Amino acid sequence: MGYKVKGEIVSIGEKKVLDNEAVVLDYVVNHTSDNGFVTPMAFNMYKAKDYAEHVDNFIEYNKVGDIVEVEFNIRGKEYNGRIYNSLSHWRCDKVVKEVKQENVLETDMPF
């Protein structure tokens, strides 16, 4: 089951290359609810070496302060009798602000 959330990127971590040549990147998005409450959400990107360019593209095209919509899965793992959850990124799109044009006047050209 996938989830979506919109928010502002507040931090982007360092790209890490693992022993198996997979690439990992963590980033944080502040999601503001309809009530005005801000919730920081930490996302994790894990890409196998054949898809490592996805992480490079994320770093190139996304910056702190960008408004994005993230699609993700929630993953849980048990360790020493405790459950740890993570938000596993699988898509991130920039949210483009719409600009309204009101009362645009057309002028007659003199020729």
C-alpha cells in the first residue's frame, strides 16, 4: 500500500554507497496538516547499483526549500524485540505553484 504526502524539503543528507554498491540517501520533509501542525517526516531512498542515477537526479533537481509530493511505503523491521519503522521513498515530484492571470489587457498596436 502506498502513501502520499506534500511538504517542504528541510534537509538532504549525504549520498552513501554501500558495500553491495547500492546507494542510500535520507531527506526530511516538513508536512503541514490542514490544522496547521507541522510534522517532520524522514524518508529513505535505497537504490540498487543499476538505479543509482535516481539518487543523483534527486540531488540535482531537489533543493532545501522545494515543495514536493512524496510517494512512499512504510516498512517495519524487528530488532531485539522492538519494531522500527521507516518511510521508504519511491517517487518525489515538485509541486508547481499556479499563477493566476487576472485582467490581462490586450493593447491595439498602431500598425
